[in-house]
Amino acid sequence: MSFGDDFARHWGIFVKEEPAMLKNPSLKYQAHPPVNLTDRQWPDNTLTHPPRWLSTDLRDGNQSLAEPMDNARKMKFWDLLIACGFREIEVAFPSASQTDFDFVRALIEGNRIPEDVNIQVLTQAREDLIRRTFESLQGVRQATIHLYNATAPLFREIVFRQTRDEIVQLAIGATRHIRRLCDEAPETDWTFQYSPETFCFTEPDFALQICEAVAEVWEPDASRPMIINLPATVEVSMPNVYADQIEYFCRHFSRRQQVCISVHPHNDRGTGIACAELALLAGADRVEGCLFGNGERTGNADLVTLALNLYTQGISPELDFSQMKKVVEVVEECNQLPVAPRHPYAGELVFTAFSGSHQDAIKKGFAARQGTSDSLWRIPYLPLDPADIGCSYEAVIRVNSQSGKSGAAWLLEQNHNLILPRPLQQAFSLLVQKEAERGEKELSQMAVWNLFRQAYGIVDAPPLRLKEYVCNNQSDQRTVLSAELICQGKKLSLTGEGNGFLSAALTALCREWKTELEIVSYQEHTLGKRSDSRSVAYVCCQDRTGRCAWGVSIDSDITRASLQAMLNAAADFITC
């Protein structure tokens, strides 16, 4: 018998021999009942300002880690939260462990708490734990005492075996004890927070009843602030149901104007962000969560995503994620958990397009933006400007076998200021695709550049290298060109004439090698805005069979660049 079998027998768990999803899951699971709120207002509301934020990374996030943070990691995370602009931070469950207790003391005794920052600590509804919690806070300027007890039928009936009234009396007794201890320490500005844990699957009338009873004891006003926190401790319903629960509570709570309504969504159904946003529409004032959604099971609502969702709707979140890579780095180090590469806004790949059609649209979006004074961000496939969170445009387009002509062209433009003619984009994209398929991997920016250089002659020793040239314009508008070339190490002198220097050079080249070539495309541009910037030339030659070849050259002398580009193209048809 396996360890798993022993575990199951010990705990009385029935294990199927062949586990499988049920054909009729309604035999085992039931939909969460909706709230009878036919005149709900939240669907027609809009968000116009950010909520109050509370980070619970150091408490809820920390308690979910396989290896909880030591004080050094917690202090590093604390510094990050302060730098990001959080002014309410749940720092610990000080009665639960000595490590948490010591961390609270380190913050206070080390004078690490800015004057405008309010720390929050969690306690259960037990007098000994409440006393221990207050001991950890001695000497603090301001703090929030966060009291919770479970209220849902599942917990009342199975975990605690208590009636509704017993649950209410537990919360009332703990609140009285907290108020008394707060009154005994008037040097601290106290805020009281109460959470009916498991609010989201507590009967709405009972959630309202217990919060009314607790508020009656605390008597909230301007001098005695109070927060009612309504957590989706475990997500059990669709986000719209949670929004209905919040609106119902806000409508019927008698002291709504005297308290702050906070929400604490988890992500069990993958809708933690939606729950938070809809709860704000429904009347909530405050959101508790963690950076990148860390927390018990599937995690808490992700405050980074929520903040930047507001930001991309034109609402300042009043949080600063300008250095996102640094934020990710610190969070990964402290939590010892990776941030997923496709995590919204922060993941390594979230601004990256591999698809050719996506790359083309992004490239055109940036090109259009350069030609307008419109300050609005309008780039296809990019809802946020990466620069706003400290990310470069380099990673926006990356190249693999699925990339079209725009991907490689974008990399060359962004990193080398090359604006390839469209036919050259198409030709080069085939080379890139072949190389990516051959290696079965993504091509780096440097790999793309090296492939381009080798393919089109931007090398130290091209097959046909222009050493010297003299160009003279005749009175009959003909141009005479004399040039010295290096062909496979051998010197070669050529002279030709034509209706321009490229025509003259090509005439001389064709006469020397007894071939027929024509220039079917020629473009050039500078690589910078200064008058002394280098220039790049692109030349496409075609033989009489219709086969084409491109050559590219970069030089401070545009004539030399053009001649060398033509030689690079012609080299594809010539054997020295």
C-alpha cells in the first residue's frame, strides 16, 4: 500500500481506483446562489479614480510560501512596497509566529515606517492572541488591527460547530477587547478592520448582521476609523455575483458613510482581477492583494495588473511601476517564485510578437506614430507603452520560424536604423525563416544582424570590394567612372560610362565579365539626423533570366556606399 493510500485511510478520504471527471457534475457541485438584486447599479458605473490599496504580500503572500520569508527578505520586500507607493501594508500575523512578531518590532524599533504609511496586522478572535498582537505594536505611530472570523455555513457547521449567534458573539467579544486595548494606548492612531472571513459564501443577511454588530461596538467616526473587509476567501461564484454581494452590502449597511468598504479577492476561479474591478464598480473603496497575485492556493488579486489596468484606461493608480524589471527581480528573490513569462504587463514575453501579421501591424503602428503629434497611444497589439514601465522596444518583436517579413525588418530598424525596401524585406524574411527552421529556435537580434551582413555583403572582405574610384560628369550628361576592385584577392581596374555613376559601373562590370545585368531597384538613406551621419544603400540587380540579387553597403560616402552595394548584388552572378 502506498503512502497516499495510508494518508487517505487515516483521514477517512475515499479514493477512486480510476479517478475521472463526472459526466454530471451537478451531482457533486452546486452553483452558488445569486443575490436577489434586480435593480443592480454597478453594470452602468465607471471607474474614475483608484481605490485605496493594501498590499498583503508580507502576510497573506508570505503565509502561502513553502519557505516563508525571513526578516531580511521581508525587509527587502517592505522597501520595495514603499518605493512603489503603498501606504497601507499588512505586514504580519504577529501572534502566529515569533518571526512575524520580530519583524513588526524591527519595523517600529528601526524607525522603518514612513509617517504616511499605516501598517496592518492580523489577529484571530482570541483574547490571548489579541494581547500578543498589541504587544508587537507598542510604540507604533499608527496601525490597523485586522480581526477576522469565519462566517459561512460550511465553517459554522463543519469546522466550528457553532450557531449564528455564537459566531456573532465571538466577533463582538473580540471587538470589545480590541477597543479596550486601543483606548489604553492613545499615543497610537488606531484603525479597526473587521473581516467576515468567507464572506463570499456567507448568507448576505448574516454577513450584514455580524458587521452591524461589530460596528455597533466599535462606533466608527472620523476619530475612530473602521474598515469592513469583504473577502472572497475562496472564489465560489462568477464575478458578477460577487459584485452583487458588494452592492447589496453597501446599500444596506447602516454605517456605510462612516466606514471604508474593502475587498480581498482570491483567484480560485481565475477571476480575482475581475472580482476586484466589479467590486469597485459596486461601491467598494479599497482592494487588498499581492504583487503578481501571490497568495494562498491560486493566489490573491494581482495588484500590479489591477493598477495597470486602471493606468491603461487613463486613470492614475497612484502606484509607481516605472521600473517593472526591478519589481519583478525583487519579488522573485523574496518569494523564491518566478513571475510567469506571460503574466500581464510584467512577464518577459507580454510585449513580444512572434507572428508575422502581428509584427507587421506593430511596425506600421510605430511608423504612423512617428508622423503624428497625437499623444494618444495607438499601437496595434500593445495596450501599454513598454517605455512607461521601464521596458525597451527591443523585445516587442522577436523572430522565429513563424515571423513574417516585418519581424526581422523591425529588429534591423530598431537596432541598426536600417529601413529596408519592401522587396528586400520579403527576400530577407525567407532567409530568416530558413535559418530559424534549420535551428528550430528563436533567432536573437545579433543572429539576425549577422545573417543580414553575410547575405548582403556588409563584411570586411566582400567577394567584390571597391578600393578606389574616380567619377567624372561629361558635358553631354554622361558619367565616366574609373574604379579599382579587389576580386578574391586580385586587383582589377574597370572603366565605364553611363547616364550616372551606377550605370557606368554596371556597364564596366558587365563588359569585364561578359554578362548582362540591370539595376531594378536602388534606395538609400542616412542612418542618423546629423549632416555627417553615415548612409546606407540598397541595390537589386537582375540577370536576363529574371533572377534577382540584393546588395547593401554602409559608408560615410553615399557614392561609395551605392557602388559597393551594387558590387555586392552583382557578386551573386559573377565568378572571379
